[in-house]
Amino acid sequence: MSDILDILGTVLDLSKLGAIVRRRREALGLTQSRLAVMSGLSRQTLVGLEAGSLSDLGFNRVGQLLSVLGLDLEAPSRSACVRKGGLWMAAKNASVSYAREVPPDALGHVLVSGSVPEDYAAHLTHLLDEAPLALVVMAVEEAASKEGVSPRLVWRNLSRLARALGVHRQELWA
């Protein structure tokens, strides 16, 4: 029981949480502005959290922020993201309405290259418009890692793809 209290005490210490969020955001190649939009926080709140100057942040807001970053509330860790298989889950999500599935490796290549084969344009549109944000974050991170590129490059390509495909949630990817 004391282990659980120790973990929760660490997570609820906003200065420590802010450092975890900053490292994770930077590792994912996300700007503070983009993460703020994706998590439903103001940029000022995120800046305060990362700087350790925020005095209060509600439990639900912490949970939403960690979810977008692919971290668990119990013990924020990168290993949980790896175990989930972000590209596989994103490919399944993107293919849910289509007879032909986009393979996870093909989706990873699309995210890294920024070019969508015509066969998968509808899949990617669905992913960018409908998929849970944490799923897209995991797919971006995994694709960047597998292809040996910076997640920032993948986010830039994702933004271009969202504009080219005319997705409804373009502000998330801008």
C-alpha cells in the first residue's frame, strides 16, 4: 500500500509532473502549443506546469494530459507505450470502416514520408479525424523510431497531410 501512495505522491507533485511532461513532450517532438491544443489545456497552463510554477491542476486535466502523451497515471513510463503497439492500433483504427486494411508498416511509412498512396487516403483521413489523440501520438512516436527520424519531422508531415486531405480536425495537426 505504501508503494501506491509513494507513486501517487510523485505524480501529484506538480513540479515533478511538469518535468515528466516536458521530457515526454520534447521526446515526441511536440511544441507546447500543439500539446496544449491536443490536451485541452491552455498554453499558459502547460508552460506553468513545465516550469514548476503551477499551483493546481485538476485530476481530470492531469489524466487527459498524460493520456495524450501515452503515459499512465499510476507511474508515467515510456515502456507502457511500447507495449501497446501504437502503429498496429492506429492501423486497426484507420481500417475499421474499410474492407482493405492498411498494414502498420505502411502506415508508419506514410507518417514518415508524408505521402499517402491513393489506396490509403480514406484510412488516413479517418485516423486524423476520428482516432483518439493518444493513439496518433503513439503511432507518430513509433513510426519515427522505426524509420530513424525525429518525431518533429513526422508531426510536420502529419500537418501537411491533414491540410492536403482536408480533415476536420486540422487545428490539432497544424
